[in-house]
Amino acid sequence: MEFYELADGLKVPKVGFGTGGLKGSSGAAAVANAIRAGYRLIDTAYNYENEGAIGQAIRQADVPRSELLIESKLAGKYYAKAEALDAIQESLYRAGLDYFDIYLLHWPNPIKDMYVEAWDALIEAKKRGLVRAIGVANFVPAFLDKIEEETGERAVINQIPLNPDIPQFETRAYDDAHHILTEDWSPLGGPRSHFFNREVLVEIAEKYNRTVGQLVLRWEIQHGTLPIPKSTNVDRQKSNLELFDFTISAEDMASIAATADEEARKLYPDPTVYEQF
Ligand code: A2P
């Protein structure tokens, strides 16, 4: 495994495991398998309603807590500061953990406009030792600027949808310029992925003797971003980690980005108007 170093010094693996929708015993078993397969960064959220299953997976997998990085996200309904601090503790109780390694604001919810107050709560949670590193998800540059201007503290991670259908040139460039790590949700296009059979991707993947899944994840890592693929299948969980013994040429990197499907792009919410609580 290779690692990125966040602006606050925390080292994170270049690929993590996504868990949205993995719940109950089968969800816990899938996450435990992922940990056994070698994933060390596990992403969850209050609103995935699976923090209990993640805690169960951690206990089942028998890997020391200190070797794992567990990341969760604050739900928009708890952006008032006191409620946020209670919700983070509730997240921890659900997972049976004493601290999260990373905690994010799940959505900016700009119409409700409470994300600065919620950010202040994450700063406080870090001071209290409930979380080690703090960041955001689905933020555009203007919102990232605002939290920094109003609190003096910058996010160290911005988790956004990123894959060949939504290459995120603008937000990625901003994140890079501000030492904010871009983490990719839906790195394989989610359950209704539009690109696994795309001819250009199949041809390039064959050239490197890789699957399209591996090609796309490697493309994301070569952009300096951190994909969190999800799979319930042990073989795919393993193959999605085998990304560090090949390099995509600059020409192929560009060809992959050029396949973006504008229709598929519309499946991703616009965070400047979308709200989720
Ligand atoms: P499965 O659980 O059957 O492997 P994302 O990570 O973008 O949210 O995408 C997750 C979806 O992609 C899941 O439906 C998962 O199905 C599928 N998937 C994960 N890894 C691969 C892969 N290497 N090749 C094809 N499909 C994959």
C-alpha cells in the first residue's frame, strides 16, 4: 500500500473502502472481509445507518484498532453546534469506538446555511479528542473558502463524487492548491455504473492487462485522489487494492477523462442547490 499525508500530518492509504448500503450482518461480514483483504481506511456516515455494522466488522476482523482509520460524517440535521457534538458521540457509541480518525461534514446544505457552525463543532470535537482529523464532503471551492475565512481552520479532506463521468477538474485543482486531499465517492460509478463496458476503457484496460475497475481506480490515484470503492465480493475487494504495480501513460490518462458521459454526470447532485439532512 502507498500513502498520502494530510495537511495535519495524518497518513492515509491511497485507497479506502466505501460502505454506503452495507448494513446488518451481511454488511458487517462484507466490511470484515474487506479489512481482512487489506483495507485500512473504512468510510461510513451517520446517515448510512451502519456505524453499528462497521463496529461489528472491526471486532470480527481482528485487526488492531490502531492500524485502522475509521471515517464518518455528520448528518445535516445536526449542524447546530451542541447537537453536532452529541451526534458525533452518538456515532461513536453506535460503532463502539472511542474516537474516529476522520470526521466530515456530509453535505454543505447551503440553503439552510449552517455549515460554518457545523465546521466549528468539528473543530471542537477534534479539541476534545473525539476525532483526529476533520474535513468535508461535497464542498465546492466557495464553501471551502468560507469555512476557512470564518474559523481560521481549513478542511484536510474534501470527499466528492469522482470517476471518469465526473472528473471534477475545478474542485480537484482548488483542493490540490490548498493541500486538501480529494477523496472519491462513487469511484466506480456506483451500482448503476455507466462505464464498465465503454470501449475505450476496455481497450486501455486490456493494454495494461487489468480490469476496467482497476484502470479507473488507478486513474483516480494518479490524479492524486483517494478512491473508496465498495464491493461485497471478496475477489473484487482484493482486485480493487491491486493498483500499485502499473502506471497509466499521460496519453491514456487523458483518453480516459475524454470518455465522460454528460448524461451520467447528471446523476450526481449539484451541491450548490442540493440539500440532505
Ligand atoms: P459488487 O458489490 O457486486 O462488487 P462504487 O464503489 O463506485 O460505489 O461502486 C460500487 C459498485 O461497483 C457495486 O455495485 C459493486 O458491486 C461494483 N464493483 C466494485 N468493484 C468492481 C469491479 N472491480 N468491477 C466491477 N464492478 C465492481
